[in-house]
Amino acid sequence: MHDHPHPAGKNLRFAFFVNFVFTFIEIAGGLWTGSVAILSDAVHDAGDCISLGLAWYLQGVSDREANDKFTYGYRRLSALGALITGCVLIIGLSFVVWESVHRLFEPKEVRAGGMVALAVVGVLANGAAAWRLRGGRSLNEQVATWHLLEDTLGWVAVLIGGVIMSFWDVPIIDPILSLGISAFVLFNVVRNLKKVALVFLQAAPADFDVDKFRQEALALPNVVDLHDTYTWTLDGERHVIATHLLMRAGTTREEICAAKGELYRLLRNREFEHITIETELEGEHCNSSLPGEHTCH
């Protein structure tokens, strides 16, 4: 089941081209004004271009049908794109931090007026792109929106710094702003990479409580136990689960189907796409996927 909104690709394409054009303006503006804060945000925007480009591309690819090679489909490509983008941003911002620390001890004059003008354009461009993506339901749109909001906040900081330096000769504000922007971006990149790592390590979905789900299953008629439950997420949005449902001896086929149907309903409401429920009756041999075999009782 694919429920991505139709405008998602167009919104991501708009955000990509706005970011792509503005990155070149930003690099030129950073070199012209001599502002390392602007150059640090240019590196961030370059990373965002990769992110938005991948998001735009993967928005279409993720809806491709599963095949014999990719039996779960292509959804995990979005997590791969996030991993690549995060690594690019960390490498680029590491160079920016090095230059900013150097300028703390040897501040250089910057063109404050140019910083203010470029910051105004930055707030408008990134704000427009973020506004276009607001309320997006896909993971790509949501992550891209946060990237663009970070960009907008970064430009607000540059604008404040530029205004201050227009009145007072304090060039050290520029590298301080650069370090602040870099720290903020790195914090969010590392936080997102942690989520990506959990996806690749097949951790349980962050919003799914396995114990609570087990208690809901035990509350169903004729259900004795729920065991050998394995769950992971494909991309942070769509999840997979396999579990064993133990029913009372003598439970009819109709009652088993009713219990399984209720579990399917609960799991579908929690964004599970691939669901496997094995059922056994008390006293039956249980073919668990764990090493060893046991009898259900």
C-alpha cells in the first residue's frame, strides 16, 4: 500500500532547485564578504542539495514494486540517502569548524553590509522552500523540511551578526556564529544518523511498544500467549513484524481467524506493511525460529 501524496515529488523538486541556485549565490557571497559563517552555511546548503536531490529521486523510486531481488521493495533507499547526506555534512562542516577556530584567534574583517543583504535573501529563499514542504506526510518531505528550517534559522543568525557588525567593529562575531551554526547542524545530523543506524541494525520501530502489543493480544478471546515476536522498520515509516500466536486447545478455525484479523487491524494502524502471524494451539509442536524446538503450552 502506497499512500504518499501526489504533490510530494513536485514539492521536493521545488525545494531542490531553490537550494541548488542559492548555494552558488551563497558561496560567491561568502567569498565576497569574507564571512566564514556564510561559507559554513554554504557547505550545509551543499549537503542539503544532495539530500533534497536524493529525496526527490527516491520519492519516485520508493514506490517501485517489489521484485525477486528486493522482496521488500526499495523503501530502504531513503535511509541510505540520509546516511550519505549525513556523512557529507559531517566532513564538510569539520573543515568549516577548523577554519572558524583559526579565525577566533586571528579575526578577519568582513563586509557587514553584504552579509545583511545575503542573509535577507537566505531567509526568504529557505523560508519559501520550507513553507512549500510544510505538512508533508512522507519521511523525505519531513526530513527535508527540518533541513530547510535549520537553514532559515542559520540565516537569521547571520543577519543578526551582520547588523551588529554594521554598527560595531567586532569581526570575532563571524566565527562565533559559524561555530554556533555548525554545532547546531552537527547535533541534528548526528541525531538523524542515530535513527538511520537503528534502521540498518533492524531495531524495533521507535513508536512501537512490543510489550503493549503483547498485552493487547492477550486480551483477545482464546489467546494464551504471544511469543517469538520479531519486528523492524524498512525506512522509519513502514514496518515489518513476525510473531507466534498461541490459542487455547479446541479453538475453532473461525475464532483463530477472528483473533488474527484483530491483530492485523492493530498492526495496520501502526504502519506495518509486512505482517506474518503463525498460530498454534496449546500442546502443539512450535516451530520457533529460535535455536532449539519446544512445545507450546
